[in-house]
Amino acid sequence: MKIGIISRGNLEDKLFWSGVPNTIYTNFKKEKIKVVKIDNLNEKYRKLLVIKREYLKFLKKEKFDETYNIGVSKNYSIQLSSRLKNIVNLSHLLTFDMSLVSFLKTDIPIIVWTDILYTDYYHHYYKDQKISKNSLEDIKSLEYATIKKCKLILFSSRWSLNNAKLKYKKFKNKFKLLEFGPSLRKEISEKRIRKKIYKRKKNKIRLISLSVDKKRKGVDKQIKLMDYINKQGFKCDLTIIGHKSKIKLNNSNLKFLGFINKNNVLGEDKISRHLLNSHFHILLSSAEAYGISLIEANSRGLPNISFDVGGISHIVKNEKNGRLFKKNEKIEKIGNYITSTFCNVKKYRKLSISSYLESKKKFNYKIIISKFKNLVIK
């Protein structure tokens, strides 16, 4: 097996698409799969359309997609055709972006590995926005063309897989389930995780959130949750990694650490350290196709507290690796669950250890890539 991994960004960059392409590329090499990088595509054409995107956004309050565009997709296919002429003996092509291969003419079997169909992505994330008619037409056209020509489409959650099967019944046999794992390089032993869990503070509830998008990830609700817990007579603080508040808040219990670069080993170590020293990871998203941060929290023995939206229920299982609540659940109910679990030391430790074990069993890349091989070789 020799796989060409297609990416418009740099496969060495752990920041591109939450680090998923880089992590898979790295783990393929670890598992002795021969890989060829077909990355760093020329983006000039796409970037020209950014001007149009901003124009429509400002003047017409309309969302235009400069990536899922027929002209841009054709340009990517021309580039890929040229690159493939110099690569021999590829058994498969793998991409994480359907639009890159919609017009690609090749006899090499193509596999797409994604978290959601792009048509579903727009409905899930932007249903309240006015979308450009041209973009909607291009998205549908490119998506269909890619699905028609691909050998396999791998979806990271049962939710996105089922949606795809309903939408494209004719091609449902091409659709398979294969999770994404954490985008953290270092694995931590069960012994160390248990030790860290037992050493966590018992006089203060430490909440943490890996949230870049303030509005969608529900940062304001996270802060209200922390405030509610403190008002109940508990000591509680909240650390937010990713989003950097522009407003100076007079709250000693709240820390905005801003963006931490995972490309830097010290950056990843810092994120890990904060996760290991916290009690619960909070993600109160209004929309979420998957949620890599949930898996990363579990990999550090941290239970997740989240809303049941999108593909999150594929990751978080109640009392196994966290707790799901209905979207827009009352903060009081969430807070009461956290405090009661925290106060029951035996229950909390059991949930934390179970969170780590669930991550190791279900979201370990050694297991995921073994499944990938089985799906591809069938």
C-alpha cells in the first residue's frame, strides 16, 4: 500500500484543519504505511475570490464560499494531474477535502476522510445566514461529482454517516465510519494519568475549555457556568485556551490563555499540562460536526461536559467519558451535575479514568489505522 495524501495546506502544519491531516500523515508513517505528500497546492486562484467573499459579506450580508467553487476546484485538479505525473505506484489517493478532487481524472482509487458532507456543514453551521446562490449550487455539484468518482467516503461520526446515507442512497455502500483521534503527539501512560487524577485539587473545581470561536463554542455560557458554581459556595475557576478576550474582565477566576501553537512541542506540553491539572473540559457549542478537543481532553483523563449537537454524541457517552446536555440546557442543571460529581470523589475518579480508557480504546490512532487498512483492502 502506497498512499498519496492530498492537502491544499502543508501536511507538516499541525494548525491546518485542527491538525487532523498532519496527525494522520504522521501516524501512517508510524504504522509503516508508505505515504507521499501531495500538498501545498497553489492558492492564488482561491485567494482572488476572497475579495468577492468580503465584498458580498459587507455589501449584501451574504456568505460566499471561495473554496467550494467550480473554478477553484478545476484549478486544483489541473495542479494535481501535473503532480501525479511524477509519482509512480500509488495504490490510493486520500484527501480530507472533497473539492480538491471533484474534477481530477485518474485511475487511482480516491478516498475521502471527513467529518461531514459540505452540504450538511452549511446547514449545520450557517442555517441562519443568507448563502450565495452560486455557492450553494457549486457545493452541491462538487460534492456529487466527488462522491460519484470516489472508492470510499469515510465519516468520523455515526451522525454524519447516517446523514450522508439518507442524502445519497445510491452511493451509501461507499460510506463507512472511521473516527478521527486526538491531534496531540505525545501519548501518556495509564499509570501517569491515574496518578494525575488522584492528585487533582479537592478544594477547587477547575474547568477548562479548548475554544477558539467564542460565539459558536459558547464561551459566554462557560463563564456563566463558572460564576454559577462559585455562587453555590464552591471555589471554581475557568481556563480558556484558543480564544483571547479583547475585553479585560475583572474576574480572578477566569483566565484567557489565547492561542497556543501545537506546532511547537512546548506549546503542546502546555496544553497537556493544563488539561491534566483540570477537572472537567467544557464545550457548549451551538454547532459541532465532531470535536477533536473532546478527544484530546479524554486522552488526558478529563471528562467532557457538552451539548448534544451534531457529531458530539458519537464521542461523548454519558457516565463513560463525560455528560451530554440538551442544547441550551439551563446552566443551573449543568452546574449542579458538575458539583455533585466533583463532591463524590469515588465517582469523579471513576469517570476520569473511564474517560482516558474510552479515548485509548476508541480514538487511538493505532486502532484507527488498522481499521483504515481493513476498509481499504476489502
